[in-house]
Amino acid sequence: MLIDTHINVHGDAYAEDLDQVLDAARAAGVSPMIAICCRLHEFEEVAAIAEKHDDVYCTIGAHPHHAKDRPDITADELLEIAKHPKVVAIGETGLDFHYNHSPAEDQYPSLRAHIEAARRADLPIILHCREADTQMADLLEEEMRKGAFRPLLHCYTGGAELARRASALGSYFSASGIITFKKAEDVRAVFSDIVPEDRVIIETDCPYLAPVPHRGRRNEPSYLPHVLEKLCEVKGWGADEGAQRTTQAALRLFDRIAMS
């Protein structure tokens, strides 16, 4: 059994066939799954999916693209929402200086509020980072000095230095379909040489980043075994070992997931 730790199953991408998508994932051995909240106002929609399906959990957060929508969000507000019984993490949040859809002066306070909520709730925090490696590493080290929390650098495509600094703080890392891309040698090198074997998990980040051999299609959780296959090749694991390692790591990080 594999755990998909990052799926975006709400919105137009799966409006007509969400149930079929989830059934296909289960048939491929993928369950449970975590539906990610990227906009605060969409939490009810995300939570409704988790409520409908026993093996789907959810998060609460604001992606850095949308930090400008509620730059004044507080840890207290996030904590109140996180009381929902299917919430297993805070995020997606982070820093993105590639698109700059939200200005940095909105991204930083939003991220800090999410970290404070994760720290106080003892929930993992799911982090997005693009073209912000140094800034993210500096902030994580600063925040960790205030009190421990559990970071996950999701869909990791950052450089070696961020990986080293985040790893020293106990961070987890997730591999996505990108690890299968022909030109992703640098990503594979980080997972091979730096990412700890007991802190690596897998995700689809669907509906984006479909792995080879499905690249270019809408991504689905049922494609997750292709991500695992490439990760096992990179880490030198057998298929069963890789499935066991990533599942155990995911359950250790997302420790509010109930397994039957």
C-alpha cells in the first residue's frame, strides 16, 4: 500500500470524475490520500471530500501564490480550522519568488503564521519553495530556534544547500513525478546523496507533473507507483523496500492518519 501525501482533488480538474480517480488510485494500491488546501476559502470544499471518503484526509493552508488574499491570517485562525477531525497537516504554504503572484511582504507573515500554527498544534507543515532556497533555509533555521516543528519540503526540486540545511533540522522531503523527468538529474542527485532514507515520501501533486510514461496528461494518484519506481532506482531500494520505507515515513510524519 502506498500513501499519496499531496493531491489537489478539488476544483475543475476533477469536477466530473473524482470518484473514478480515487477508485483508480485504490486499484493501483494507493490509499490513504491527503487532499491539499491551497486557498483558505476553499477549505470547506477540500474538507467535504475528506469527509466523504474514509481514506482521504486534508490540510488547511494558503499557498504563497495566494498569501495576498489573507496576508493578515493568524495562527489562532488556522488552529481553529485545524480542529476538523480529518485535518492532518498545516499548509500548503511557503515562498515562491518565481511567479511572485503574492509580494514577499505578504508571503513571509503568512508562512510564519502557518509555522506557528503547526508548532502549537504539533502538526506537520507542508512547504512549497521555488527560487527561494536561501530565504527558506534562513527562515526555517530562525523559526526552529523558537521551538520545534515538523517541516515537509514537498515536491522537492530545490538545490543541495537547502536540502542539507533543511535535513539538519529534521525536515522530510517528498518526491513527485519530476523525479522521473529526463532532465531532472539534479533532483535525482539530491534524493540520492542528501535526502535521508527515513525521511523521504512520495506524492503526485496532481493534477500537475504526471510522471513518465504519462507526462503531458492530467496527473492522477494512480500514477504514484511510477514515482516510487524511479525513487527506488535512485536510492538503490527494491520495490517492496521502497514502498515500506515511504509508507512508514509518511505515517510517522502524518501521525493523525488512522490505518485500519
